[in-house]
Amino acid sequence: MAAQPRVLLTTPWPTRAVEAMREHFEVDIHDGPLPMPEAKWLDAVQEYDAIAPTVIDQIPAAAYHGAQNRTKILGNFGVGYNHIDMAAANAGGVVVSNTPGVLTDATADQAVGLMLAVARGISLGDWKIRAGQWKGWNPTDSLGTHVTGATLGIIGFGRIGQAMAKRCHFGFDMPVVFHNRSKIDPALAQALGAKQLDSMDDVLSAADFVSLHCPGGGGNRHLMNADRFKAMKPSAFLINTARGDIVDEAALVHALKSGELAGAGLDVFEDEPRVHPELPKLLNCVLNPHLGSATESTRTDMGLMVFRNLLAFFNGQPLPNAVTQ
Ligand code: DGY
């Protein structure tokens, strides 16, 4: 019997996805410090046919030298791949796959949750009770911002942006405006109660809530900067479940402190797991530790998707989710 391909997972995975992998591959799971140290990466690319990284991995340049290494494929556990140097992977002949689609709903749900939490004081209210600070109901206690009927601005109208539009338009009667690099079919936008505007600043100035759903890295780094915060209404909120580097965190802190912005709901940060030290001190923001796709079923589906891509690769078939960039 031919030896099974050797696969390394750089972090632990949900059990069912690991079991599926183990039916076809010899699987090891890195159980040391995270992210997986560079020295381990350098050994791993000589020992494994495939490596399955995640968003937290810092992949060394040598991992992309497909001709010299045993590792010919990186099966990314996640849809975002800004932590992978695609130019180097393409040049070095290393194939990359990702997990689009399976985390769309979970991430849009989380964005809605953050929007409600920050606008309606849900996490602050929870903290008040736990801290024994609740003195009882009164008509002016903990007043938040009305969400139903407010205008939602979406930056990046891919799968997750569209799922956010659907929830907010049909669930909360929100008019939705959006910015997207390419033109979206107006019929598709209309079916989601959404309208594409000419510029990003048009969206920022119209919206009561701005939700980010574009990829991180490259030209999107610090897309939301001091000037963009100034373009938003002072009563508006920023929601980010996409990537931390899209937001200039220092500029965001300034906008939240100075009253240029009403609040923010953040699931992702510029330099994870480090969070700008001022953010936890601000009561007008809600902070989550990168939970967008964090449901048991979603994370299992992500693992199974990595598995199907590796299986196709080792069977010489086209990858269902190859990253082609
Ligand atoms: C994704 O899939 O991109 C999530 O942010 C986890 O990496």
C-alpha cells in the first residue's frame, strides 16, 4: 500500500474534521507555542506533503520554495489569506487553497451582534450587572442608539457583505448602501435592499453604521484612517469583522476619544492578539477576540473544506477552492 500523504495542522482543529483527515492522511498537529515557530516551519516543509495554516501563522519565505521542499500545498484553514504571500507561493510553485462560503453566515451573524452590542449597550449592560453597578431602571439610564431603520454602509460587497445586507435590510428595515471595487449587478443589490454608491466616502457620509467586509492586506491596509473617520457622521459606529489591518487602530482610538465617532464593534485587530492599549479603556467600543467564524459547526465545516482540497490535490484533481491570485 502506498504511504499516505503527511499533513501538518499548525493548530488544533475540531475533532470531526481531524477524523476525516486521518482517514486519508497521516496527520500531525503542532502542539507547541503558537504561532508555530519559524524553526518548526523550516523542518515541517521538509517533512510534510501539506501544511494547513491559519490566520495566526507567520509563514517563512523558505516555505514557498516548492521545488526544494516536500510541502507543495498550503491548505489554509480560513477564507482570508492575507497572511500568505501569494506572489511567493505562485513563484515557488506552492498551491494554496482556502475556505470560502462556509463561514459567511457565522461572520455576518457576529457583525450583527457587534452592531447591536455597541449601539444598545449590551456588553456594557452585562458588565454593569456583573460589577454590581446596576442601581435599577430609570427613563434615562444607559440610553443607546436606535438600530431599526438606521442606514447601514457596507465596505466590500462579497459573500459576507451581502449576508450582512440581507440580515440588516430584512431583519431591521435598514436602508443599505455599499462600496465595492467592482460593479455589482444592480438587480442583485436591489434584491438585498442595497444600493452601490459611487465612492467610499459617499457610503461613509451616508451611514449610521459602517460594516467592513473587504479583504485585508495590500491596498486595503489602513483603508479606514483619520480622514475616513472624519468622513463618517459623529453619531456613526464602525463594525469590523474582516481584518484588523484595514483600520488604522491609533486613528480609530483618536476618533472614539474625540467624539468624531460614536462607537465601534471590533472582532479583529491590527496586531493580534495584541490590542491597542487604549481600546479596552473606552466604553464606546465592544471588543471580541476574532470570533467571526467561531461556531462548532462552522469551524468543523472549515476543516472539512481544507480536507476536500487536500484530497483533490493528492488525487491529482482540480482543487474546489484554489486561491488564484
Ligand atoms: C477567516 O476565515 O478568514 C477567519 O477570519 C479566520 O481566519
